[in-house]
Amino acid sequence: MAEVDPQMPDRARSGPATRERIRLAARERFARDGFERTTIRQVAGDAGVDPALVMRYFGSKPQLFAAAAELDIRMPRLAEVPREHLGEVLARHFLHRWESDDTLQAILRAAATNSEAAERMRDVFAEQLLPVARELATDHREAATRAALAASQVLGMALTRYVLRFPAVVELGHDELVAWIAPTLQRYLAGDRD
Amino acid sequence: MAEVDPQMPDRARSGPATRERIRLAARERFARDGFERTTIRQVAGDAGVDPALVMRYFGSKPQLFAAAAELDIRMPRLAEVPREHLGEVLARHFLHRWESDDTLQAILRAAATNSEAAERMRDVFAEQLLPVARELATDHREAATRAALAASQVLGMALTRYVLRFPAVVELGHDELVAWIAPTLQRYLAGDRD
DNA sequence: CATTCAAGTCAACAGGTGTTGACTAGGATG
DNA sequence: CATCCTAGTCAACACCTGTTGACTTGAATG
């Protein structure tokens, strides 16, 4: 039977737990420094572990990134949202999503130089926005265009706020940012062209 | 007196010319691969030159990047543009600007991991859009917000089109793209909040 | 022709990288 | 107690990086 706190020297010697500690440390580094500037030795150091253990658990640096960038796409219930408020709900959702953890920042920073990360970013937005656009526009091609345009504004906001850190964007509160951006998303997804 | 074509073995042995060749090769690499993945040896190879010569001319890799990312900010005459067409003129200007050479792509890719490049990107947009916003909004703080929001859409477009290569954005022609984005810029710079 | 000075090359350095394989703890099980 | 398997460490590998200093080339000048 397993003892309760059998006076562990420093930390429990549990496989899955350290694996998760490594994964989170990697996510933070990738989010802050991007793919190439993040080193296995740094991640190992942050997790209090030998670099070889990182390799043992994840196989290679790209695989470590893939694991660190895993994302569960939680979209809000949009069926019950009135069509004219879709832009607002989406703007608020994405803002919260980008700030609740640093997975998306990690993917974005890495995507600038890593084509796998770029592909993952495309997939994320295809899964999140395409269904919404398809429900509003019957034409598939037009729906894809509208979803991508909405993505361009969401990503532009994320880029200027979290990566390039434009002061004027960083200083805006959630409500202000939503007030500015929601109408843009609304028009891209459901509006006319002007 | 200088001979005209004195049967050069391969290329003229001119300092400034090779320096410029190196600078352009570096710009291309930085635009394609970002800062860290670009190596001095690659740039030297592209320019048909020894790596040591790159160092001799530019001093260090960051200084090489700074030289490669030099940009002359050519803004169109905006004084004679009717206020209600500002968005359209700007959208078209930026689209052309991003595609006429790869300097901005180089800065954008590098900016994801390099804080100097991020600062340069902030400066570029401060110089380009702030004056426009200031002419339309008397309040300096509001002008800065409006300029930054316009920047977020321009950069979001550039990111999805040139870096992440969202198919739906890549496939759009200039006119279509302008038709979609111009109203957004117009509203950010000169419109109400909704 | 001899000199000179810029243009350019060569070979090496010191340090950091991802990755590997052999080794060592350490707690549960027989 | 002996065994066994997982968790973890150690030391090294091969390679690539930015950067340096000594050297060579080559064309113009005196």
C-alpha cells in the first residue's frame, strides 16, 4: 500500500507528474522566447530535471513543442447568441482565451519561423471560426474568406498586444478593446463588404 | 582612369557593391527564416563571399540585421485625399508596401523573437499612422489608440497573408482585400466606436 | 617596376546545441 | 533478502554558431 507522504527527499518521484512539469516549463519558454531560442537545457533547468529526461519523455525538440502546444479548443455556446452580438461574444472569448494560458502565445511566436506551428495556428482558427462563418454564409468559399478575415483581426490584436507590445494596445482594457474590435468581427462574419 | 569592363574574372572587386549584395542577401534570408535561423554563413554563401567579409562590413549579426532592415518610409500624399477615402488609400498603400520589397516581412518575422525588431516595427507604424490619426483626432491619447488599432489590422493582414499563409487570405486579390479591410481602417482612424 | 592599401580569404577558436547510451538510485513485488 | 522495472543522472558525441586575426590578392599610385 502506498504510504501517505513517506518523507520524500525533495519531490515525489512520479513519472507523469514530472512529465507534466516539463511540458508546462516548455510551454512557458516557447511562449516567451519562440522555438529556436528555447533550449532543452533551459526547459530542463526550469523543471528541475536533467536534459536527458526531457528527451526520454518527448523524443525530440519538435515533439516537445508539439506536446507543449496542445490546446483544447473551448468555444462558447454560440447557438443561443443573437446574430448581431456574435462579434462581441467572439471578441471577448478570444481575449480571454489568449490570456487564460500562454499556449496560443507559444504557437504564435513559434509560427513566425516554424512551419509546423504556422499550420497549427491555421488549424486552430479553421476549427474555431469556420463553423461560425459557415452558419452565416451558405457559400463555402465566402465562408472561408470571412473566417480568415476575422482571424486576421484577432491575430493582429494578439500580435500587437502580446508580441510587439504596442503601448496603446497593451494599455487598453478588455471592455474598450472589445468595443473597438467586435464591430470589425461582426462585419467580417455577417456584414456587407462596407 | 578607370577602364570600361577590364575583363573582370568573375565580378567587379568593388567594396560598396559587394556590401550592398550582402545586405540584400541578408534581407532575403531574414524575411524567409527570421533572425535566429538565418546564419552568417548562409548569407555569405548567397552573396558569394566569405563569412568573414560579412563581419568586416557589418560588425555583428544584430548590426547586419539592422542594416538589412533599413526602410525608407514613403507615405503617399494624404493631404489631398478626401477623408472618407483614407481607409481605402491606406489599405492599398500598405498592401503595395508589403509586397514591393521584403523588408517589412523581415522585420515582422524577426520581431517575434527579437525585441529590437519589435521596437522597429512599433516605430514604423508610429511614424506612418500616428500623424494621420493626429490630424483626425485632437486628443493625443485617442489618436495613439486609433493608430494602433489600424496597425493591428494591417499587421493581422500581413501576418495571415505572408507569414501564416492562410489560404483564404493568400488567394484574395488586391481589390478584394482592400474592399474588405479599408472600411475597418476607416472606422478605426476616423469613425465612431461602432 | 616597387609600393601601398583596400578587398577578400583561410583556418581556427570558444561556446552552445540537440541527442545518445551507459550508468545509478529506489521503491514495489516475489 | 533478492529482483525488477521505472525514474533519473552523467558524460560525452558530433555539429553548428558567431567571431577573430593572420594571411593573400589585386588594382591603382609614385
